[in-house]
Amino acid sequence: MHSFEFSCRPGLAIASPGGAQVNINVSLWLGLISLGWGITPGVHLPGVMPHLGREGVRVEFWGARVASFAVPLGLGLLLGLTGPAAEHWGGRPGTAVGAVFTGGWPWACYAFLVGYFRRSKIESVVLAPLGLAIGVVTYYLTKGTLASLDGLDSSGAGSSGIALWGVLAFFFGAPLGLLGNLAQVPGIGGLFFRLLVPVVAFYETSMRLETESRGPSQVVLGTWTTVRFMAVAVAVALMGHTVWGWWRSRRTRSAGVGVG
């Protein structure tokens, strides 16, 4: 039976069945493992420097860095594609999905979440409006393409829509991205920012139910009602989670003072 020997010295010794021994630095192994798990732009591998050069090696995660920018922009493209594609698909599911993604609150939610998942405020302010602009262009291009397949001409409306909503994407996207970034603040300090999207969704669907209740189909009305209910549920959950965290931290501090 073949066997391997491992020694717990700074240089990991692996003895093969044939008797040959290979010394592998433990920190090099840890560094190579971190390449598969890390998501930060770059790391310094401790212990590798003596083996690979005096100046050391700084490994830049260019792939991960590019992906961190490409993913939110790709989601913006998907946001603009979903609404007109669902409307063109038709049927009850398509009508419901189209009613959601042609509203304003999903776009606000997208910009907000882009900022929420970025560490940098500058990246939040830049990526959120850029992703919205990509979504706007995709929305009108997709809508125009699908209309042309049905024999309709919407080129004029598409160009004017891109110009108008493209400007609004940059005008509103940057503040929403910043607010999303500020929502990372834990506790009550960030709660008011985290409640922004549920409040916007509730307000928009309530206004639509009041002003457009006679025109849309029952599927659309039911979708708006569902969105409004979910907005309230999310807001209550966010407030409950914040209060629970505050109460738990206060209880922990009180227990620590009592022990002391």
C-alpha cells in the first residue's frame, strides 16, 4: 500500500513511495488555496517572497475585479431586457412579470442594491447610474426590436425614451447608489436607508391602484396588490430585525456589566 509522510515543519515535506522528498512551503499552499477563495483585488502571500524573489509577488485578482464590475452592469442589462420580453411573451405569467419590471420601483431597487453591495461610495455612485443607463438602452432597443417583429414601428418613441430616461438614470442613479451604500450602516442608523425601496414600492403601487384601477387587467391589479403587500412585509421584517439586533446587543452589554 502506498503512503505519504507529512512533517509539520515550516517547509512541508512530502515523501513519495519511491523515496523522493519534495519540500513545499506551507504558506505557499495557503496562498494558492486563497487564490480560489479570495474575492479581494489583491493579496500578499506571506512566505512566498523568499522563494520567488526579493521584491515578493503581489497577486492581482484581475478576473474577480472585472467580474465585480461586470456583474452589476450585466444585471442592469437583464433588468432592461426582462420587462419588454415578458410583455411580448404574453399570458398571465408574462403580464405579471411585465407589470413588475415596467414599473419604477424595480429600477430604484436595482440602483440601491448596487450601492448596497459595494464597499466604495465612489463605485456605488458610478456603477448604479451606469447600470441603469445600460438597462434603459436595452429596454427600448428590445421593445423596438420586438415591435418590429410584429410589424410595428417604434423607432421614434425608442430614441426619445432613451434620451429622456437615460438622463434620468444618471440623475437618480447616483443618489440611489449612495443611499444603498449608506444602508450598510448597521442598526438604527442604516434602517431609514434600508426602508427606502419598500417605501418606494408601496407608494408607486398604491398610486397606480388609485389612478389606473379601471384600465389594467385583473392580473396587473393583482400583481400591484401583491407587490404592495410584500413591500409592507419587507419593511416590517427590516424593522423587526433591527430592533431585535439592538435588543440583543443591549442585553449582551448588560450581562457583561453585571458580570464585571
